[in-house]
Amino acid sequence: MAVARDRRLQRTLFDGGFAGICFPKDYGGLGLTPAHQAAIAGGLAHLAALPQINLDGDRAVVTSYLQILTPHPTAEPHEVPNHGVSKGFRIHRVAANCWELERTTAGWKIRRRTVRTIDGSEPPREILRGALQSYEGR
């Protein structure tokens, strides 16, 4: 019942031009900071690649790449047929993204989320290697 109510609220907010994720947690949002809200208002976009899902009973690990895109403010306008004119976007950051989920009587819940910027260091590579463990020994 609460999930249906939350979905109706999110739909109402979306239809009204609002991002419910900016609302306080007590009201169904994510409680994002004013700085994050400003980034979203400025065109920030998150693009997640298709996830690799390892399901083990009532637990799941979901791994993907995550790109943070921002409008390119200084680029020359470029026309793409049937898609209009735009200055385009630039990739601000690429990260390894991992969600650890657990099934409860109320449905799937997030236990932990880990995001590591892909910068040549070991932590993001460790996340991506973890996604491949289910393929070992096949």
C-alpha cells in the first residue's frame, strides 16, 4: 500500500515538473543537498550501463558502469537529423557502481551501495572483478 502511494506521489511530482528525489526523505524523496539539486537543475544526468546481476537466494549483487553527464556549455551547437540542435554533453565522470540487495518480507531492499570513480586505482577494478566471479570455473 505504501509503495503504491509513493509511486502516485512521484508520478504527481513528475507530471508537475518536479524531481521528487529532491524532496525530504520524510516526504518520499531522497533528501538531496541544495548543491545536488542545483546540478540536476543545470542538466546533470546519470547514465547507468546494463547491469550484471548475481542472484543468490535472497541476496543479489548488481554491478554496472555509471556515467555522470553534464551539458557542454562552451561547445558549438551541432544538429543531428530528427533530433534537433544541441551543444551536447560531456562525460564528467565514469564510475564502477555496485548495489548489494536483500529480499525481505517487504520486497528487495538496498543493503549497501558502493561507487568508485574509474581513475586507474584498484578500488573500481575490484568492484568490476567482483562482477565476473560468477563466471569463474565455467
